[in-house]
Amino acid sequence: MTRFIRERGLLPASDVDAIIAGAPVDLIDFQRVVADIPLAERPTMRDWIDRFNDGVERLAA
């Protein structure tokens, strides 16, 4: 997502760098995996959020 934002100039480069620096490592790993899935086959954003939150809840338990 940050690549998309950077390539389209949606935020200044310094803001994109700050997002990357502050993003949880698990989220970044998840994004790398999902990037290999064709767009039409990717889960919806709601599915992504639910899956991510499920993982966070398991880690917190």
C-alpha cells in the first residue's frame, strides 16, 4: 500500500517513510504475501482487517 501511495504522490515521501517505520512488522509481512495474490483474487479489506485482528488477539492472549 505504501508503494501505491508513494508512486502516485498521494503523500509526501517523508510521511510514507514514517508510516513504514511505524507499521507493525506482522502487517508488513502480511502485505508482502498479499502482494503476490492477483488483485481479483485478494480478500476484501474487511477480511484483511478481521484476519489481522484475530492474529493480534491470539498474540495478546
